[in-house]
Amino acid sequence: MYGSTIEECDKKLKLVILEKFEWYRSIGLSLNLNKSEIIGIGYSPAPVKIDDMLICLKQEITFLGIKIQSDLKWSSQVSALSGKIRSAASRIRIEGRHLTITDRRMLYMGWIQSQFFCNGLVVLPTITQTEQNTLQTSLNAGIRAIVGLPKYGFADISAIRSKLNIPSIEAITEYSLQWAAWKKFHGSSFDPVGISTRSKANKLILHPDQRGHRGKMYDSMLTMAWNRIPLTTKSENKSSIVKRQLKSALF
């Protein structure tokens, strides 16, 4: 829903809320107005009053575990994710203190790396470099916990991570993009008609316009990710084999 003016947006917003309220009522359900929230993207909506209940404006809402901000940034989500990872690293230190490194690595995979894969395609491709560094630092805390290193002090974390076969934030992001790109484009028809070129032979797609917001659109990112996938993986039809090949190449 959108509008050209604030008044138009407020009017449409109230109509949508009333329609949703009536739809719930018509199927015998009650809409919990105490838990209902309004967030405006690009403008601040006016509070809406329904059945003497006031639905107020929020600058941030949580939907399916993802924190959505009115400015469309990921700073709150990154902070929350970083906190969860550091908490998990502490749990690995405490609960895994009598376990082997292999067992603590298993805890890491379940408690920390799974968090990154859950945020892989939604959050990681569009965060800033500073936010990526914040998450990488949190991930390093988990790696320190695996091998029993102190929380602070110099250590070659990259070498340790490589020895443990744990991917970095960049690798997880790239894997998420390439896996989504394969699912989107692997069934596409690449017409061999005309002059044979290296682009056609490698099933490349013309890069989209990446200026401005277009460069941050998922269609643009998936197109470029598809072009980075090796030809043998592009030509593979079994998803299990594709996943294995992508992980082998990136991890």
C-alpha cells in the first residue's frame, strides 16, 4: 500500500486495517488490537483508533524473528543476532568445558552457524561492511570457545576457522546467494540460436543495471550470483549434488 501524500497514505492505511478487522470478525476470530502495530516506510502514519483501542506507530517491528525498521536498515537485527551468537559462545564455554573440540564444534554448528544460515538470504547480502565485521567478530567468539582460547588476545582466527572447516560470513552469504540463484535460474532456457559465444556456452545472464537501489535488489544480486556459479554446477539437476558442490567450492 502506498500513496502520493501523507493524507492519502493514512486514509488507505485505515481502510486496510478496517478490512482486516472485518475479515477476522467474519470468520469467527478476534484480532488482538493490543498486539497490533503500525510501521511507516518513508513517512510517519497517524495513530488509528478501532473499537476504542488506539493502534500506535512503531519505528520497529518483529516479524517471524526478523526486526524490520522504518528506515529499512538492519542495525537492530544485526545487534540482536550478535547478542544471540555471543550468548551461544558463552554456553559453549560453560556447557562444553568437559567436551572434546569435535563435540564443541557440533554445538557451534547447532547454536551459532544455524543462526547465520537462518539470516543468510534475508539479511546478510544487504548489510554494511561495519555490520558484517560486527557479526564476524561475534562468530570469532564462538570459534575461540571451541578451541578454548581466551576471550581476548591475539590469535590467528582465520587459520583456526579453516582448520575446523567453518565458513566465514562472506562464504555463508555467497553460498546463500548462489543456492537461491540456482533454484531461480537452473530451469531457464538458454537459447543457443545465433553465434556461439563464451557467454552462451557458460550460461551467463546479462548483468542488470546496478545503479542506486537496483544494485541492492535481490533479482540483481541473484543474477550476478548465478554468473559466478561454475558451469558444471549450473548444469546439474539434483539439488543435493548442487549443495555439495557449492559447499565444496565456497567452504
